[in-house]
Amino acid sequence: MTEAKFTPRVFSGIKPSGGLTLGNYLGAIKRFVGMQGPAFETIYCVVDLHAITVWQDPVDLRNATREVAAGYLAAGIDPAKSVLFNQSQVHEHAELGWIFNCVARVGWMNRMTQFKEKAGANAEKQSLGLYAYPSLMAADILLYHATHVPVGEDQKQHVELTRDIAAKFNHDYKVDFFPLTTPVIDGPATRVMNLRDGTKKMSKSGESDMERINMTDDADTISKKLKKARTDAAPLPEKVEGLEGRPEAQNLVDIFAALSDMTPEAVIAEHGGAGWGTFKPLLADLAVEKLAPISGEMARLMADPAEIDRILGQGAEKARAIAAPVLKRTYDIVGMLRN
Ligand code: TRP
């Protein structure tokens, strides 16, 4: 498959389930902002259809959808440069998702580690949607013929499955229609960890609020949480290799690096040997400088939900202008009759 056949186009999405954390910001939104520009067309989505794979209270879901949109906007996603919308307003996602349910194999889904982790011993009690979720994700991406998908490490397997679906579709129908999308996994903070346990991912649903930084946290809260973050007793190592086996230290260095657009190597070159009493206040100040303006802007945006809804509605129209012809063509390829 030649890359040149397809316009360089980025697609990514965030689920509106619970609030946004520093993990969403550093691992996703900040990188999405960085990809806006002449090199790519950029399409960013609030994937509400994915959120209901586990129960969501309807009122909370609508609020969370607006909050993710506000997070995107506050962090610098510009509706004049990117298509920004919520998934359910473009019905083509669900329709292509169905076609892909008929392309993907049960055996492929059975290999998805995220489902296994989420479902645990209770797989039988999960929604069928949670199990089939990766084929809807493939539809999100391929509906726009997206060539690049910035995601965290945990989504790599789903993007590989997207490639498998595209390849099987192209093969079965003898076409060269869907691109083989490249996952873009870069930067030091594609996996931001829990501030109380550096072996667990920072999650929006963990029991203690001290284990995460929310994108809506104010300056004092951000500072307090970072200063109280768990660490081991040793100072920062003199070389990055010294972070191995020290998950909390690794995480704080990665967060510092991502916030300051440095590599972890450069952070260690500057701060190696420092004790936590020195490094944590520096990290806290840096985080406040970068994040407090965003949380302030989110609060301002959230005070005017009608404006957010208007932006998402306009984005949905732009998205549909790309998606509708791709779905029509797919239906033609598959043999669906239409006038
Ligand atoms: N599965 C992603 C997550 O849980 C969210 C998502 C849905 C997504 N559709 C996508 C990400 C398409 C990238 C591209 O984080």
C-alpha cells in the first residue's frame, strides 16, 4: 500500500467517562495540539459511543462530553484548524462499525489485552459493546482514511487491529480502499502513572483524588498533589538508567520532561543528584505554570455549555462531509443496494 494515495490525516479520540487527568493531557491532548499544522489534517473526537460500553448516567455523560470538548479547546485545539466533534453526531461511525464487526474475527477480539484487563474474571457479565469496542475504534479511524493515530501505549494493540481489519477488508473485496494506519506513540508521557503507586496508570476512576491530577484542578491542588506524590528515599540518579526499577521516580521525571518539552535524559542531566525536597517544588511550579491556565480556561468554557454544543455541532458537519462519502463507497464495495 502506498502512503501517497492517502492525504496525511490524523484521527484520535478520548472517551467522556469521568473527568480528564494529566494523563489525558500529556499522553493525548498536548500531542494532538502539536500535530495541528500544515503537515496533517487533524480530526479530534469525543468518543461518546465508546463511553457507554460501561454504564454511564445520561446526565453525567452529557457533562463529561462537554468537559472533554472544553479540555481539547482549553489546551489549544483550534476549531479553525482541526475538526472537533462528538462521535454520536456522525452516525456513520456506528454504521461502519457494524461492517467491521463482520470483517473482524472473534479470535482477534479474544487477544485484546485491554478487554481481558477490564473484564477480569467477569467477562460474561460485560456488555457485548465492550468486547466489540476495537472494531468501532477501527471504524472511527478508517471512516476518515486516517493515516496517523496518536495514542498511548495501551491503545497500540487496537491500532494494530485496525490495520488487520483494513487489510482483510481490502483483501476480501479485492480493493485498495482503506489505508494501513500508523500508530504514533512518542514522547516521555505516553503513560502517566498514578501519583501514589507508580506501577499503576493514572486513572480517572481510582479511589483517591490524590493519586491523579485532574485537568480541572486549580493551582493549589496541583501543587499539593505533586509535593505529596509518593517517591522512594533515594535522590534522583545521575543517569536515566538509574530510574529503572524506580517507577515513582521515573514517573515524576517523565511528567517533568513532558511538561517542559525536554527528554528525560535532559531532565536528569540538569537535576540528577537532586533530592525530592528540591525536585518536587520545581515540578510543582512547572505544572502550575503549564496547567493552571488550562484549568482556568476550561472553567470559563464550561460556564457556557451552549457555545461548546455549537462548536461540536459545527465540527460534526465537517466530519460528516468526509465520512459520508467513505461510508457510501464502503456500502457499494460490500454490495449494499442504494439508489
Ligand atoms: N480506545 C481509545 C481509548 O480508550 C479511545 C478511542 C476510540 C480512540 N476511538 C479512537 C483513540 C480512535 C484513537 C483513535 O483511549
